[in-house]
Amino acid sequence: MEQRGGEAVRKFNLMKKILVTGGCGYIGSHTAIEIQQQGKYEVISIDSCINSHENTVDRVKAITGKDYKNHKVDLVDLEATRAVFRQYDDIVGVIHFAALKAVGESVEKPMEYYHNNFESLINICKCCEEFNIPNLIFSSSCSIYGNVEKLPVSEDTPTSGAESPYAYTKLVGEEMLKAYVRSQDKVKVVALRYFNPVGSHPTGLNGELPINKPTNLVPVITQTAAGIIPKMMVFGGDYDTRDGSCIRDYIHVVDIAEAHIKALDYLLENKNQAPYEVYNLGTGEGISVIEAINAFEAVTGQKLNYEIADRRAGDVVAIYSDSTQALERLGWKTKLGIEEMMASAWKWQKNLGVKK
Ligand code: NAD
Ligand code: WQD
């Protein structure tokens, strides 16, 4: 059993801590903001910044007025990860966001994805157990549902459809966690399956920072409006949907962040019925690509240059969530709609820069 030291840390920081892995990333940083603004816990982050920048911490501080420490450590390195856990003796929960997440890249580099996402999850589980941290939240994804026959999808919908190595790391990650909670009784887990997180902080001071050329719809929309992408493509206009384009459940990143606080409180208050539970996080509303574009244009007054192009390989036609269980058990539901998602995404893009 590891002993945690750090007398100096113990003496001066009385507030209990939540360890956020991937705290410099898109969803992790928005969750850090919400935790800090709630004021009950201090945030500690571990992020290697493989897909983010360390200055995210400054952006969060500009919004909340509070600092949080990011430990620039690769979670695949167990000893380095242990060394961070050893510094704190008052972590009450871990939210494990850190993962590689680009679907297309995962097809090209499957071993990198398996190595990173599985090893980091295993090491987090080891540390939670060794350092007696009883509450763990895991970032899962609607991508594990694949093509579904019945909509909306609930947590009981079969999850055999991982269509990419990335999605497979989430599917297997969930299975690993189920086996993990069966093997020990110290750590309980909630897995949250996000649908399509989009948008930015309403201040426009924090948002998704695409390091490479974006492939997700909303950053493509905002970069097109900003003149960085000359013309965007709508992938497929001949699907069997109300306007021929694909349907998704877009959810505001701030709503996603709030769900993590609810899920953690739920575990901290021992309200869980089982040591492993899973919840869908979506709005319950399907929005088509064309509707998303129309919403962006209406909210921002920007005209988008787009054309209908061929279908994108691997796209599911339509998927949206039944999030009743998150409402009933976690007391969580979304507050923000597509207008707030688009307005905040545009505000962030203007902050990042526009060409025209
Ligand atoms: P992100 O890339 O912005 O954030 C993930 C962070 O984890 C990055 O800052 C990255 O540097 C860090 N990281 C990755 N591997 C690491 C490692 N081995 N050690 C330390 N840090 C590491 O991604 P995000 O959009 O914030 O996603 C957060 C989580 O939510 C991920 O697990 C992702 O799979 C999941 N998710 C995201 C979406 C989405 O559309 N954004 C949807 C469903 C699920
Ligand atoms: C949304 C819709 C595109 C770009 C991905 C991951 C999934 C999850 C969420 C992590 C689709 C269309 C897009 C463009 C377009 N992430 N589109 N033109 O594919 O639903 O889900 O993010 O877990 O795992 O697969 O999101 O934003 O890429 O696409 O027409 O330039 O927008 O075809 O219908 P997707 P997306």
C-alpha cells in the first residue's frame, strides 16, 4: 500500500481535491471551470498535452479567477502517475478524460490508440485503488453504439458496434471497468457516454482548440465562417432523414461538464445502486447537419459557404440519446440548446481569429 506524503501540501490546502485527467483538453478544461465555480473542490490536472496546450490553465483562470495545477505527465507511465497521486492525500474523486480521440487517426494508428487509452485507464485504476480514492468517472462515447436499429438509444441498447479502434477503446474500456469493480471493493465507477459535445464557454474565453485540421462539424462550421476553410462540405444529402443529411445529438460542453459534477456527487453521496453504472449524456433531440448550419447562420448572422458532397465513410445515419436515466438517477438534464452551442462556438472562434 502506498503512503501519501507531501506535508507542505497537507498543511496549506484544506479543500478536498478532484483529479481531472486531460484537464488541459476540451471537456476537461470546461469541467475544471465548473468545479472551480461550484467552489466545493480544488482541481488538480494530469495532462501530457499530447493534444492540448498547457496555457489552457491560464484561460480557465481568466474565467474563474482560480489557479489549478497541471502535472505534465504521460498517464501511460505508471511511476510518474503514482508520483503525482503521492503528492496529495485529499483527492476524493478522479475524472478520467485523458485519451486520444480522433476516429480517423485511430484507423491509421490503432496500436497508438490501444496503447495510450488502455494503459492510461489501467494506471488510473491502479492508482485509485492504491491511494484509496473511491470514486472514478470515465469518459465513454456514443460511438460504441455504432449503427443502431431503434432510436433514441438508451443505455440498454446493444453496444457491439464499435466501428473504429477509437470506439473500441471505449467499448473495451467499459468492459475493463466492469471487471475492475468486480475484482475489488474500494473503487466505484460511473461511465458517461457523451453524444456530440460542441460549443464553448459562454464567455468565449475557452473552447476546443483543434491542433490539426478539424474534422468535427462545429469547428468546421466556425472555421468556414472565419474564412480559414474556404468552403465546407455537407457529407451526404441523400440519407433517409427529413432533409437528407445525417442526424446527431449535439450537446453543449458546459452541460457535459455539469453532468460530471452531478455524477461525482452521486458517487460521493453513495447514491449508486451498483459499483459500476453507465449513463448516456445527450439532449434527446436529433439535429441534422443542415439544421445545424441553419442554426449557426441564424444565431450569428454569418453566411456559410457550403455544398452537399458525397457521404463520409463510416458515418451512421442518425443517432440521438435517451437520457432519462441521467435525469432520474443523477438529477441531470441539459439546459442549453443549439443556439447557445453555436453562439458560444462562434464567440470562441472570433477569439481564436478570423481571416475575413
Ligand atoms: P481532448 O483531446 O481535448 O482532451 C483529452 C486530453 O487528454 C488532451 O488534453 C490530451 O493531451 C490528454 N491526454 C491524452 N492522452 C494522455 C496521456 N496518455 N496522458 C496524459 N494526458 C493525455 O479531448 P476531449 O474532447 O476533451 O475528450 C475528453 C474525453 O471525452 C476523451 O476520453 C474522449 O474520448 C471523450 N469523448 C469526447 C467526445 C468529443 O466529441 N469531444 C465525445 C465522446 C467522448
Ligand atoms: C457530425 C455530422 C458528419 C464535418 C464523432 C466521433 C464520435 C464522438 C463525437 C468521440 C456527421 C457531418 C462533419 C464536415 C459534415 N467523439 N459533417 N461536414 O462523426 O458524429 O462523431 O464525434 O467520442 O466518436 O465519431 O461527429 O462532428 O465529425 O460529424 O457534413 O465537414 O456532421 O458527416 O453527420 P460524429 P462529427
